[in-house]
Amino acid sequence: MGQKTSSIMRPLPTIDGIGPSRVRIPAGPWKNILEYLEERFPKIKSAAWISRMRKREVVDEHGIPLGAESPCRKGTLIFYYRALKHETPIPFEEGILYQDDHILVADKPHFLPVIPSGRFLRETLLVRLKKRLKLDNLVPLHRIDRETAGVVMFSHNPKTRSNYASLFTKHEVRKVYKALAPTLPGNHFPLTRRSCLVKGEPFFRMKEVEGIPNSETSIDVVENMGAITLYRLIPVTGRQHQLRVHCAALGIPIINDKFYPEVQHCKEDDFSLPLQLLARSIAFRDPLTGQDRCFKSKAELETRK
């Protein structure tokens, strides 16, 4: 999916690939910054915030250091660094498919998140690339699931970022995925799945409901291997988990999918059964040069015959 980019300057530097996070203060009863942060982030102890403030690692949008007693004003942007006590290393390496003065195209392995979130910070594609290449302005132009491998495109030039970001918001990028899933007998391919996707339960799942379709996927067969088939999936829209939900709804859940059709219990750091879904390629007309571009992942799914 495409994402909006921000023109807000970051008043804290990037350190080892980790840029500052930010939060905007809403209207509320807090007497000072510390009270607000304690409520906003209940898992972080007051002592941790005070320690960061003493190191001048909590600042406003102008780079002015904030202290525990700093007034809490509605609309103020607070910048700070996230920190994790423990982060399990992800034993797979990303690749770089292409880089110029404007964009970078990466080949993401399974299990590696694109951006920091939850229990992932350093072990993310964005932080790894920023640290490795010293590209402080690197920003993903779209995202794929942590469980999915394949092509991810970034901008690292703020002056031309909107040119490339608009390709995704205007659906001018053709994305092709490959997936291994059970063979569906008696069905004629290619076929198109359209449905209305909304947030499901638990919070990290999506589900199909009655309503005007807001998602569309074209599905075709690449190779039939008996009980298993290699499918080509082309998303017309970019809803969260769209391909996984659509395949499961058709009765062909993607191999090793722990979320669909049912949530399966699994260990968080088990890397033995990767989801057999690959963002195989993205193609578009370059908005600066007019050149047709196509970038393909070098990864392969675990084809079993």
C-alpha cells in the first residue's frame, strides 16, 4: 500500500539507522510533559523518560529539550528515541535491487518488518538499510507484511519523494505476487476476487463482510503441481492482508499462513515455516524520466512437487 510522506523536519539525528519517533499532544488534563508521557506510554517507567530527558533525547519540533516539568501544550510535537530491552535477531539478509539519486529498491526476506513497530526496532528493513547505507532520509513508499518476502521501494530524496509517492496513491504501480497454496479443483482461472474488507478479530486480522467492495485481486495459475499450485496474484487495491484474505476465502489459503483462515498458535521467533507469499515485482513509468521500470525479487518460494 502507498503511504503519505511528511514534510516535518526531525530535530533529532538518526543514530545507527534509528530515527526519532514522534507524538503530538492532544487536549488533556496533564500538568506537564512527564504526566502525558506516563499515560501515553504506560509500559515505559518514569525513570526511563527522565533519563532520556537528561540526555536531551526528548525535544519539541524546534529541537528544544523538554524536561519532566515542561508545560503540556496541545498540538506540541514531541520527538524521542524508541528503545527495546531485547530484540531477537532475524537471521535473514535483505538485498538491494536498485539505487539511484532518488529511489532505492530492496529485496526483503521473510519475517523482517519494513518499519519499526511493537517488538521490532533495529531488526527492520528500514533501520537496517539506513544504518548500512547512511541514508538518513530513507522512507518506504509502500509496505508489505512482515511475513511476506520481496520487493519494497523507498525514497531517499525529499525533493522528489512526492513524485514517486503519487504513483502509489494513484495506483500507477503494477505489483505482481506469487503464492503457493492448495490446488483448487473445478475452478476456471484467471479469476477476480472482489470484496469488502474491514478490521476483524483479533485486532491484527482482516475479514470480508457484506458491502460495497473495497478490495480487488486478480488470480491466475502459474504451475499446477498436483495438490499444490503456484499462483500469480495481482492486487488492484492495497488493503491490509488483502491477498491472504482473498486466497483463504476462495479455499486456497497460502501455505504457512498463521492468520488465515484461522489464527494458529506459533512461537514468535520461529523462523522455520515462512509464509509462501512473495512480492515478485513492481513496475511503473518513472515520473522523472518517463522510462518504464520493472524490478523483480531474486527470492524464490519453496516449491514442492
